Amino acid sequence: MVHLRLHPALPIMGRGDPGRIRQIVMNLLGNGIKFSRRPKDEPPGQAALAVSLDAEGQIKLQFRDDGIGIAPDFLPQLFEPFGRSEMVTTRRYGGTGLGLAIVRQLVTKMAGDITVESQPGHGATFTVTLPLPVLTPAAPTTKLAGVRVLLAGLADWQAEDWRAVLTPIGAQVQTASLAETQLMLSDPNLAAQRPPILVLSDFDGQGREDAARNATLAVAAPDQRVVVMTRMRSRPSGLIDRQIHQVQALPMLPSEALAAVLSTAALSPSADQRLVTQTEPNGAIRHERMRILVAEDNEINQVVLATQLEKMGHDAVITGDGLEALAAWQSQSFDLVLTDCHMPNMDGFGLTDAIRREERERSLPQVPIIAVTANAQAGEGDRCLARGMTAYLSKPVRMADLRRVIDGAYPVLQSSAGVA
């Protein structure tokens, strides 16, 4: 199994040679996979790539595996072309005998360094450091101040992946077996011990389907929020109902895992769940990560909008028409609605009418609604505003324009939050 761990302090963009870096990653990660293979009747081997910053601010790529390891007398000439260690592994596992020598040359050309630690039978760890100039620093990270997250029945390597995502943002991470979790969820006397968020897996530590998690879900309270890791590519990622957020697990992308927990935390009614926010210079409260409801019937436009919002650091919930969007708005909490004007079943105007009517009837604060229209005729924007929408955009939507109108919605969020 392959694991990817990205430290949240990593810069968004740096200057380097992507071709050389890709070659280094493919070679070292490929070696980790190759040398950690197991027979089918044994637990699968593990290979991991962790990317972080070292003490001097250099990019650090650390490749670990639990494979055959390297004998101490082979280490000194490990990076030499056709060295004795390369010839031994080449005869057994295939290859040219040049892989590690090429990696060292590539690292050296980028003024970097590569080291290795290994013991026979205990795998190997290759560490590459690269002094890449930072072009765009790390984005501010939403914090989960003291939010309790229970890793229920996860294997050690699964729990390690989640701790790498959650610990840097302040979450309190606990672990328990599925049996302990089921008892905690089903016993009323243990209600105070229940964390607001559970993380489960639909497969066990050896990659086999794990039906025990269904028994855990069966005893979960209706307000218990759950993140489920799945190894089945046919199963969708994202919020699959009010209670469960699903993420792909092989490999588990840290950005998707973080988005799943933040989305789940935003839905959790628990009193100890607090998302840290920032205050804008104009006094408006701005969530570092917003939940945005998107109503769009065109699949290509859905992908474009979801990608743009993700790059801006927001979570998007996609619906196919106004009726689906209205049902989602009625059952979930959103910071903003982004809607196409013309859709089947219920268009954006009908959706806006329904939301504004229900807000008045239930004395709810107004959610900002941004219209997206392909109609460039004069007066279309005025029609959107007259129907109660906050702002409008013309297709094709550019990210700069999308960011501008979302930023313009913050005064609405300010008044909704009661900030003077």
C-alpha cells in the first residue's frame, strides 16, 4: 500500500525542475513498492512518501518502505552505477542497475542532498532535500481548535496517516477498536465520551473488506458525524448523506482528508467543535474555508466550478438543479449559494425565491446567493438582483471574478453573523 503525507506548512508553489523531481519520486517510490512486495497470503507491504520542510526551510522528500532492507556493507557504494548492491537487486528484481546513481545525479544538479538509512529486513528510508525557492507561501490553514476525532478500528498505518493530517491543525486525535467504539456509541452512560467525529474504514489493515464498520454505523446516533475511508473507486467521494462523508483511501490525499473533516465538523452540533475564523479589515467575519452550495446542471461546468472553489480553499457541494439544491440547503448549513440561472425542474430564480421565502418564514439570516448566467443581454444582472440574488457572474466564469464576488459577499456574512 502507498501512503502520501504532505505537511500543511508546505508552500503552494516553488521554483524547480518538475521533470527531474518527478523522475526522483518515481524512481525512489517505485523502489519502495518493488522491495516491499509480499506473497498474496501475507499482509501487504507499505511504502510512503512524506513531504515537509526541514529546519532550514528546504523541501524534504522522505521515502520509507518496510521491505527487504539493505545490508550495511552495501550502503557505502549504494549510489554508484553498477555497484555491488545494485547488481544483486537487479538480478533478483530486474532493472538496469542505474536507478539510484541517476537519482543522486539529479539531486546534485539541483544543489540538493540524498541520504539513506536501512537495516536488513526492516526496510529503508531515503531522504532527499532540495533548496527550492518559494514563489507562493503556504495558505492559512483552518484550525480545529480542540475538536475531538476518534479513529475507530484503524490499522496503525491508517491512524498514522490521519494524525499527520489532523494534529498540525489542533485536533485532539483518539484511537479505539471497533468493539470499544460500538460500546461507546450504544451505551447511554457513555454519551459524554462520544467525540463529534468518527473516522472509519471500509477495509481492514490488510486491504480486505471490513463489514464490522457497518455494525458500528448501525449503532451511531443520528447526530454522529462519520468520515469513511473507502478503497472502492466505484464509490463516490464527498458528502453522501447528512451523516457520512466518504474519502478515497488508496492513496488518501491529505487535502481530501482535511476537507472531509472540516466539512463534517461544520455539520457537527457538538459544543466542543470550533472552527477558527479570521476577521477581515472591514470587520466582516471570514471563514478560512467556506461551504458553498453549487446548483449547476452541466457536468463540465460542475467540474470547473468545483475545481475553482477548491483552489480558493473552499468546500463545494454540487447539485444538478434547483430542487436538489433546495433540499440540500434545507438539510445542511452553507455559507454561500452559487447557482446557474437556467436549469431543468427548478431554475436559479425559482431556487432564490424558495430560499428567500423560507428565510422570511423562519426568521433566518440571508445566505448570499450568486447567480451564474450565460445570458449576456442587458438587464439580466438587474433581473438577478431584483429576484433577491446577492450578485451575478457571466459565463465562462473566471477565477478572479469568482473570487471578487465571493469577497463581495462578506458584508452579507457580516450582517448575518451580527457583527457591527
